[in-house]
Amino acid sequence: MAQPYRPFTPIPTVTPTTTTQEVTDWFYLRRAQVEALARSMTIKSDISPDVMEFLGRKLRTMEGRLTGGIPPATVVNDLQAWLGEGGDHGAWDFYVAAQTKQDQAELARQAEAARSLAVDQARNRASAAAIALTKTYGSGLLSDRGTGRVIAGLAVVNTPATFTGISGVDKHTHPSHPVIDELLKGTHKAEEWPQASCAEVDALKSYLHAAAPPITSIAQIPRGALVFHAQVWNIGGPRGGKSSTPHWQARGACANCSQWVEKIGALLA
């Protein structure tokens, strides 16, 4: 199992509860990082690779003193005194700056990877929620005009929460919500059906009615945290020289929903 990334930490303060192993681990990590930095340096670096290698040997010696039984406080005090006297010729500060920069890049990469994974998981949950509801309506859902209705799943990133919705206000599970009303004010009717009738609106209503603490403004909806997936009932029949049986199929956001989905920074699955 991979070990978690361990970024730079300052010279430890030794207290009566500090163990020799804790200080030894600190020296081991610093020495390993300094030696790796020395190997990556060239004569064009801002500091000589030889100076960095010398720092690595110094840390290795102190690490050995710890394993040889010298008290941690003594070894740490000796390191601080040596650095204070300039025995490292600037290598320590160079190492700290370089390692801090590397840590920042690695931690940012890990955060982005974790974010991408969380979004992918939310996309899967949103799809699963919508598909599960379509199975309740295995024979489909038609509007009064005979066209297929839409089922939407909504998942919240980094939580297990999912919500569903069905197009057509007559199918909505909740009354309107003040934030929905405000959100739809900024849209125009781009489809033949009203903006308020969409399945994604119904799913968003369920999310807003369940939110704790309550969400009372558009600005409070967390950007990038909501993921929608829609399934539409395809009535089947001949099309493009082919014929299909009635079935549910994935569908992107309609031109009505696309307006407010973008506004709140929601994602689609």
C-alpha cells in the first residue's frame, strides 16, 4: 500500500513526550529529500551540488547519532547550532525553498486528482439514481401530447446524497422553491415546454428542500458540487431507415436547463 505524501516540516521541537523514532523519521525524510535534490542539481543551479551533498552527509551523520543512542534533544540542538553558524553554506534554506515548491505542486496535483475522482463518483451516482427510477417506469412515461417525459438524477459531490426528478410540473414531488423561482427568472423559454417543468428542476427542488442549513440564495448553491444526469423516454418507431422499440436513453440538458445549469456551475453526467 502506497504511503501518504509527507511534505516538509520544520526542525522538530523536542519535548519530554517526543520519541527518538519521531526525530529519526524526521531526519531520514529530510536527508532523503536533500540527497534527491542534490542528484537533480547541475553546475548551473543557484547553489553548488557539492554543498547540497555535504548537507545530505551531515543529516545522515546526525541520523546515525540518533540510532546510536544520542538523545534527540542533543542532536536537534546540534543541527540548529550548526545551521546558525552557517555551516551549511546556504544549503538548508535552498533545500527548504525547493522542497516547499515541490510539496505545493504535489499537494495541488493530489487535490485535483481527488476532486476528479469525487466528480466521477458523483456522475456515476447521478446516472444510477436516474436509471433506477426509469426501472420504476419500465413501460415509459408519456406526456399528454404523446412525447416522452424525462427523468433526472442529481448527485452531490463528496456526499452520498442523490435526488431524482420527473419532467412535467404534474409529476414534481415538491412545490416550487424561492431559489428556483429566482434562478429561472434569468432564463428564457428556449424549448416548447416551460422552464419550470423540467426533470432537472424537479431534482433541484428536492435538493433545495432537503438542504441543511437551508439555501436561501443562488449564491449559496455550491459551484461544481451538483451533477445531473437525464434519461428520456424514446417512443421508438421508424427513424432514419431504422426502427426501434420504446426505451429509456441518456439525454443532455435541454436548452431551457442549460441556461441555469451553467449559472450555478453544475455538471452533467
